[in-house]
Amino acid sequence: MEELLPGQTPQDRPDVVVRVYRAKLFDLHDFLIKKGHLGKVAAWAHVTEFQQRGLPHEHFLLVMEPGSKVRTPDDYDKVIFAELLDPKKVPSIE
């Protein structure tokens, strides 16, 4: 946001958007593949696409090692979960 001139939006500076996006993409790559946050990755592929407004997004395919695959509902619950915030404790969500 520091690189934007007054009145500019990110869509006005695709060079900055892409630089920030690539940095965050490399962080995600390290987090998922090198650090193995979801388990040991056997193979992976990804595709970067751009929306009509010019903003990028990513599609990742991770093929996990047999010992890291999620197979049961309990395995999924360890990786995917949601927490409902208490509106009394977090008033900004009301």
C-alpha cells in the first residue's frame, strides 16, 4: 500500500501487485511443500490465473506421501476446522 499514490488502487499498479503476490506465493510454497505443514508432499503442481480485474490467484495440487494422506473424518478434522467467534468478545463481527 505504501507504493500506491493517493487515489490509486492495487489494480492501478499491477507491477506492485505481482511482486507482492510472488513473494507471498513463495512463502506459501515453503509452508506447504518444504516445511510440510499438511504432511510430506510427494508431488505438486500449481497454476496462476488472473481475474478479469487483473488480480492473480492460484490453484494448487498436492499429492501427498501415503503416510500423510487424510483418510478418515478425524484426519480431516485435524487439518480443516472452523471457529465461530463470540460477538461479545469480538464486537467488530456484528
